[in-house]
Amino acid sequence: MTISLFFMFCICLGLAYGVFSALGGHGGDADIHLDVDGHLDAGQSSPVTGAVIAMFLTGFGAGGIVAEKAYAVSSGSAVLVATLTGLVLAGLVFGFLTFVLSHTQAGTEYTAEELAGKTAEVITTIPAGGTGEIAYVVKGQRERAAARTADAQSVAKGSQVLIERMVGSIAQVRLSD
């Protein structure tokens, strides 16, 4: 097999892999973690995704063909140009995906400190000295948490409370004024 056929094979493989990845929904994979509290933490996009691999293969093949046929360079030089072309194009796709994914994340992550001062509704009565349940809205999303009162007083279902702080996964609350 000549080097030209190898470059053409890479172009076809890259295009086929790109179509396969796009149809399979793996074009812009992201590193996403689910923490113990059930909140999503979206990390950085990975450079090993369908779109990036497909662009490297396609760019490698196209760069090699152009270098070999249009500029009549040696096979070794054509492989070097092909590699550089593949890396540059894959890097551009990776940069684009990273930019797009970082600007389209839902942004529903929040910290326990952000809950301090929020109003919540008691959805399960908080017994004196015991634990009940509250519901609150944070970043446009309704969440629930176990709750206790700071003064160990009972709070009836339907009451409005203020979240003072989070102690682990339990909200410490007080009756709203």
C-alpha cells in the first residue's frame, strides 16, 4: 500500500468515525461527576472524543495528500506535515468544544454557603429536637433537604423558615419573621 492510499484511508476513516460519533452522540463528551449529595459537577471536556479523533484522522490524511501531491514532498516529510495538520485541526476542534461546553452548562451547581439566608418551606413537620424536611429553590431548581431548628423547637408543615447554615446534609433553620 502506498503512502497516498494510507492518507486516503485516514480521510475516509476520519469521516466515517466522525459520522458514527455524531450519530452515537459522542461528539462532544464532557467529564461529568455526580457527588454524594446528588449534584452534578461538570468538568472539562476531554481531548479524547469522537469529534477530536475524527478531525485528527481526517486532517492527517488531508494534510498528507496535499503535501505529497500538491507540493511533491518526500513520504517522510508528508507524514510530518500530515501529523502537524491533524494535531492543529484536532486542537481547534477541542478548543471549540471546550468553549461551547463551558458556555452551555446549566449551572445548577451550588455550595452549602449559598443556602444561608434562603427562605424554605417545611414539607415534613420538624419535631422538637428532631429532624423534618424542607423545600427551597436555588438557581431556579427546587431542592429538598433534611432540617432541624437551631432552638430545638417544633415547626409545623407549611411554615416558612430561613436556612441559617448547612451542617453536613442537614439544614439548620429558624422560623421566618
